[in-house]
Amino acid sequence: MGPKKIGIVVGGGPAPGINSVIGAASIRSILSGYEVIGIRDGFKWIMRGDISHVIDLSITEVSRIHFRGGSHIGIARDNPTKDPKDLETTVTSLLRLNIDRLITIGGDDTAFTAMQLEKKANGRIRVVHVPKTIDNDLDLPHGISTFGYQTARHIGVDIVKNLMVDARTTSRWYFVVAMGRKAGHLALGIGKAAGATLSLISEEFGEGNEISLQKITDILVGAIIKRMSYGRPDGVAILAEGLVEHLSHDDLSDLVDVEKDAHGNIRIAEISFGEILKQKVQKRLAEFGLKSTVVAKNIGYEVRCADPIPFDMEYTRDLGYSAADYIIGGGNAAMISIQEGKMVPMFFKDIVDKKTGKTAVRMVNTKSTNYEIARKYMIRLNADDFEDPHELSKYAATAGVSLEKFRKEFSYLIPKLVQKEEAADSTSKKDEKAGDAKKK
């Protein structure tokens, strides 16, 4: 048996900064006398007992990789936790490679795999996890970004900035679907920073609520009509791809035969969500005798492997160094975080969501000042519009319908108005009952 080694593996989807983690962790480990093994293509090979897909990570090999996007050792979504045999084979493969310390880099699914591996290894392999995702949806304290998010937002804003100029120049709308499987951080972050016309995220519809395709369509149609009434036939709407996962069962089954990945997640990129909305919106506009040129665009693959901006380069170097430092010093079973400039291990046992058994997901807080400001700057129908007869008359005239008809078609989009109507309806029914009782 040779000397013990440190292994590094990357799971999930790409995010800017992966190579900086790999580089910093490797250099810190080598300088402490450890050999470092890069495991290629996530868990794909080692969960099948194939230990030939590895690379020795020397200082020469990794010293300049932090400038580049992508993953120097590849990446894959293969999931060893689905079958206990695969998990056992993964542990055996690591031991055959003389790896007794493992650094995993990934999102919530990879974090779950790291937890299960550490349990299965039963003290034979120490495991630490570095949180990676452009979705920014791992529950790090104090609103700390997950690495890759800031770069993805930066590149996304640059793309949207150009689309906004194009939209105005050509008098058209863009429906931009931004990555974010569960949470809408990236869509909102891009939309707010760029000053897009509006951003739509699943969180605004309430936790666990199904969203109808009709409602999303009407929000977009309402925004288009409102813009038209101001003499602007153009706009850019940013839509979180996670809206798809919250669609009602009927709407989802109507879309396509939905394919899922190894972790049971819907392959949202396979669904042309923007194109579907484009068709629905144009059809709905036609009901009002209106027409708008709409172009659907996805932002995702363009930002995942972008070269990291300096923020993510520095942040990920800190994470990589800290992961290696912690595991070399005997640390185990923790996710690495940097809080107020210091490395803080977040122990696996403390970050598990008791409902799912996985790491807790951080959603956009729609009650925060951050979201409130974003919402105030969006151009879309809101409660104030329905309480201002002058404004509402403008929109109704643009749509070629009466004030009452416009209110009937779109007021259901505003939760406050729905609550008011329900309260008024309830009071009316009580009055009716009281009147009936008096007659008797």
C-alpha cells in the first residue's frame, strides 16, 4: 500500500470557479506532503468500480487553471446514492486508489452524496464538501453567495443588456428563461441588476403552490398591454426556469414527455418553456386584437462555464484552500463556508432538511427589502393600477375592452385584490344570511 491520498471530485452542473477550488485545494495539500488525485467525470466511473479515470494533480498541472471556466477534471450527474451497491462500490473504489480524504465540489445533490459516502465509509474516508451552484440556492448563512452565482449573474446581465437594446430598436419582446431549478435567485439577480421590464420567479406564487400556465401567460400579457399603453411596444421579461417544476400537473403533462436526470430532476432545458409561453402569449394577445413580436431565449449554458470574475476567483480559492486545510487537520463531515472572512465548517448533521433528508434549499425571500425593491421597479400590473381608474382606463383602451372587462380578465393576478374580493363576498353572504334570518 502506498501513501494515503486526497481525492477531488466534481458533481452536478458546471459553475464558474470550479478550477480555482481544484487548484487551491491541490496546492495546499501538496505543500503538506499529500498526493492529490483528480477523479474524472464525477462519480460516473468509480461508482462502477472503474478506477482508471483519474489524474495526478501536481502544482504544475493546476497552477494556472483558476483563470478558466469549466472543470479540469470533468463533471457528471451520475448518482451513486440510488443503489446501496453503487455507494459501496464508490467507497471501495476510493480505498483502492488509497484515498482516505475526499473533497467533493457540487450543489445540493452532490452534498447529499457526500453525506451518504461519509456514512458508508464509516471512518475509513473523511469527506468535506464545497458548495457550488450558479442557482445560489444552498442555505449558506448571512445571504452568502454560492460560488459561481456572481459570475453567472454578471455574464447574464451583459447578455440581457444587449437584448434590451435590441428589443427597443426592433420593437419586440424577449422572454429570457434563466437557469435556477428550484429557486429564482439568478433570474431575479439578472433582471434586477439589468433593469429588465419584469422578472418572474416561482417564489412569488407562495411555497408549495401549483402555478397555472394561464396565470404566467396573463402576467406577461398584462405587462405587454401596460407597456403598450405607455407607447412602448418592447420589453424584456426574465423567467426562472424553476417555474416549470411548479406548473400544475395538467399543464406539465401537456408540455412534453418530461425526461428526468439521475437525481430525479426534470430536465428543464429539454422543455422549450420560452417558446411555449411565446405561443400562449401571442394567442392571448390576439383575443384583444393585439400583436407583439416575441423572441424566446435561454440563458444557462452560456454562463455555466464562463471564466470566473475576480470575486469568484478569490472566493473559490479561499474555499479550496479551506477545504484542504480542514480535511488535512482532521476535519470531516462538513460543508465549507467562508463567513466574515473566516472558514466555518457547516456540519452535515446540522444542514440536513428533516423533510427531504437532503441539504436545505434557500429560496428567494419575497418579504425582503431586496425583493420588494426589485418588484417596485418592474413594469407589470399591480394593485395600484386597479385602484386608479385613469390608469386602468388606459390599459382597457389599449386592450380594446371595457374597464369592467379588463378588471375581470386580469384582477385575479393580484393576490391583494383577490383577498379583498373574497372578504367582500364573505361579508355579502353574511349580510344575506342575517337578512334571511330577520325575515324568518
